[in-house]
Amino acid sequence: MATFVPGIFGKEYGNFLLLNPIYLKMKLLSIVFCLTSVLFMTSCSKKPTDPTPPPVDTEQKIVITLDPDPGASTAVSMSANYSFKVKITSKLPAGGILLEYTTKKDSDNSILDSKQVNSSINNIDVTTGSLESGTLYIVTVTVKSKSQSSNTATKTFKVARK
């Protein structure tokens, strides 16, 4: 029979070895620790990621001014036509722009003139249709990006022929 030295593992009782409860707890804790460590390491491993998508080229918001700019006052035309410039002060979209302008009578909103112009330049000359003397008109200018339809700028002003 083997010689048993009492100690940390327990003590011999007859032919049976009675294990120390502290030893059992330590053994159980070490097994739980090892399993938890393995699970933690496998769950924290770096997963392959998709490559970063290329940056989307966003357009600068379109900003326009009118020359001459009547502002809140009514522009006065001395002739049958009213000429003005639409200046795009922001960077032009790469695909170009679509300029739409409409001239309506203020009294009944009937359309006198409506045109669309495709352009890739910053300054566009615009001339309204034939204006009648003593009549007030509303001119609406809209500039849209061809490549991004939500990128628009609009100006509205009134004009009257003397």
C-alpha cells in the first residue's frame, strides 16, 4: 500500500481518500476560469471586416445670385423684355446644371414665359418674354444639379414694365 501524506489533498480514511473541500473548490474554480478564458479569447478574436467603401463625392450646395438683384423691391423694365444674369457663386456640379425660369402674371398666375437651359458655366444671361406695360410679373429662377436632383437653389422676384 502506498504511503499517503496528509495535507492539501485530504486525509486517508481506511482505504478511501477524503478530499479537502478547499481543494475541490480550487479545482472547480480553475476549470471554470480556463473555460471562461477560452470562450473570452475566441469571442474577442478579430473578425474579418469588409473593405472601407470609397468616399462619396458630395456636391457643394448650389448658391445663386441675380444681377441686378432687385431684392424685396420690384424690378422695373424699360422695354418689353427684362434681362438679368444668374450667377452661380458656389462650385459648379461636375455633371452641370439645369436652369429653369418662369415668368407669370401676378394677377392670375398665368404663365407668360417658361424656359429650361442646360449649362456648365457660372454666369447665365436670361431674358424674359414680352412684358405688357402696367402689369406686374413674378419671375422664378431655379438652378438644379443634373447629377443630384436634391441640390437646388431658387430665387423669386417681381418685375413690372413702365
